Amino acid sequence: MDQPLLETDFSTTDTPSDARILGATHYTSGTEVAGKLVRTIGSNWGRHPLHAEGVVDTSALLTAEDIDRLIDSRTLRVSQLWVCNQGRNLPPSSYMSVGEQPRTRSVGSTADVRRIMTLATEGSPDPIKVAQHVANGASLTLNQVDQYIPNLRAMCEQFEAETHIRAGVILFVTPPSAQAFSLHADPHDIIVMQTHGTKHWEIHPTVWEKQNDPAAQIRRLVMKPGDMLYVPEGTPHVVRTNEDGLSIHQTIQFNVPRYDKVASKILLRAFEQYCQEHDLAAPLPPLRGSGPDVTEQLAPSITDFAEALKDMDLGALVEQHLESALPRQRTLATGRLTAIAAADTVTADTPLRRAVPFTVTVQDDTVHTVFGRRLLSSPPRTEKYLTALAEAEGPFTTDTVSNEMDAASRLLLCQRLVREGALNLA
């Protein structure tokens, strides 16, 4: 019979920074929101807008009080908070400050340049000035919210795991009777989640609809708390609040891969490979007046490349592109001290759940468990138990998830995974 595992049986290292997300799993309230959104969009993906009422659990998202705390904390920087009024971004100096130091206005001097650089690197929101701007009709945009709010980070990671598409979250606060931007189209797909107040949307036909559904009409709708709206990339739209009160919505931004974009990238990769093999990296002569000469040299090469495509392994090029396009695993950067403290309290009866997706593989007689950008190495006999943990749904205890290994080893392994941030207390 095997002896119980010891701490010395495990080792943890950082995985390469290009580790990719390869599977999907649910692990927090934020991820349940992400999974439901993806399923709700369904066949509208990349084609039609979709408005679904009451499908968002707003308890997993930020409230007005949460936003107040963020601004009051003075941890946001210039790139993370924008203030916009009448379609124009206001200068950060009108709502950001550095400590309590008085501002000097020696325009054009070295001191002025230093003041601007200090504001960009050390400036934080002045809560009173931000509130004054909002009272005067300005809108707030909080960028990269998923980078510092755990629930939204988890939601994005689950979205990426289910779709293999990199995503981010932006938050918008709009005062009554305001319109931050005129009619415009975003260079990415968006999923809008309304959490407070209402907002009026006017959505014009999408790029796909213009090509495939000439009868498509302008859509007008009102977003209420708990509603979701999906808008494909390049869709013209305009958004307004009414006079009743403040509006808050959080938006997942991402780019849906499209056949034409994937094909162009694969053809470019193939042509670069062809150029390397056929010595086409030589510099061109100055272009003025030499167009015919360049055409004379390039035309045969492009014709030959078209023939060479027939013999290229395009399947391998497609696989290389899809692999490179997979979003990178996010670093486990939150709650580490809590995890270390929690590990000491775990017993055989403690309810646990996965904190992040993780994968289990065996190589050279060692089990490798990857979560985030961390790699846990363990003996071969841990493989079945770790696999059971990776596939478990909902809360579990060290004994109920699987009876593989002895009880002491199961407990030690789960304590280690809690300490590393792969599991947490349910």
C-alpha cells in the first residue's frame, strides 16, 4: 500500500506566459453569467443584434456603491477612468490629481511637462471633481475593469474558455438625459449588461444584415436592469438615457473571428513562408518611376505562389493560426493571502470548489496540473484524483469528489491546491 503523500512530493512553478485556455468550466457567480450569455446569443453570433430581458444576474456585477468605492480608493489611473461630455473626452487634469499638492500652470516650461507626466503616472481620481462632472452631464468610462475586479475577471476567463476569444470589460456610467457619443460603430462585438437605471438604444442593421438581409430595419429598445444586449462588430448604434435617473451598464468587448479575416492571416503566413524559401526578402528600389520594374519582378513570384499554394499544408497553417489566436491564461493575481490562510482550515468535511479551470496531463512519470500560469507537479498516483477535481461540478469535499488515494493524501493535496489558488472554500 502506498504511503501517504508528503509536501515534498509536490512542486509548483510558473508555466510559460503563452499558456492557452483549452477548456471550459464554471467556478464562480461571474462565470455563470458568462456561460448563460454565450448560450443566449446562440445563432445570432456575429450576425444579428439580440436583446434578452432579465437574463443577467446583476449581483455578480458592479453597483453604484462599488463604483463609488473604486473612485474613492484613488487606485484608478488615467488610462482606467475617462470622463466624456457631449462626445468629447475631458482632459484628465480636470478630474485627476496627485496627492494634495497644488497644481502649477507654468505652460510650456519643464515644470509643466513634469506635471503632465506625474499626473499620467501617479494621478488618481478626485471624487468631488468626478461627481461634479457627472452632475454637469458627463459620462464615466471605466476601462479594463476585469483586470482588478475578481468577479468580472472570472466572468471574462469563463467567456474565453467557452469561446476561445479574448475578452475585456468596460463599465459606463451615464447621467440622466445624456448621450455620451453620437451614432457610431465599434470595431468589436459587445455584450451589454444593464445593472442600474434604463437606457434607450437605436441599432442600425449589422454588416452581415446589409449583405444578406436587405429588409433589416432599425431597432429601438430600452435596456432595464438584468437585460442583455448583443451587438456585432461594425453595427452603427446610438445610446441615450432618459430623464428618470443614472444609468450603469457593463460591456464585454471581444472580436468574433470571421472567415475572411482568418483566411487573410493564413494566406499572409503562407506567403511569408514562401518568400523565405524563395529569397524574396531583397529590398525594393526607390518606387518613384520604378513601378513597371517592380511589377515585372513580383508578378511571376505571385503567380508561382498561387501554384505553390496547391502543395502547401494549409491544414497545418490553419492549426498554427488557431493555436496562436487562443487567449492566454490569466495570472492568478487576487486573493493569494486569503488562500494561504484558508488552506490551514481545510478538513475532510470542508466544502470546496474550483477557483479556476485547470488541466491535468502526465509526462515523464509526473502529473502536471496547470491552472492560470502555475504548474503543480505531483506523483503518478495523483492523476485520477486530480482529474476528478478538474471535472467536478459544484461544491465537494476532499472525500466526496473521489475515493482515489488515501484520506490523508486527499486532504494534503486539496490543502495544497487551496494554497495555490486552484481551489477555494465553497
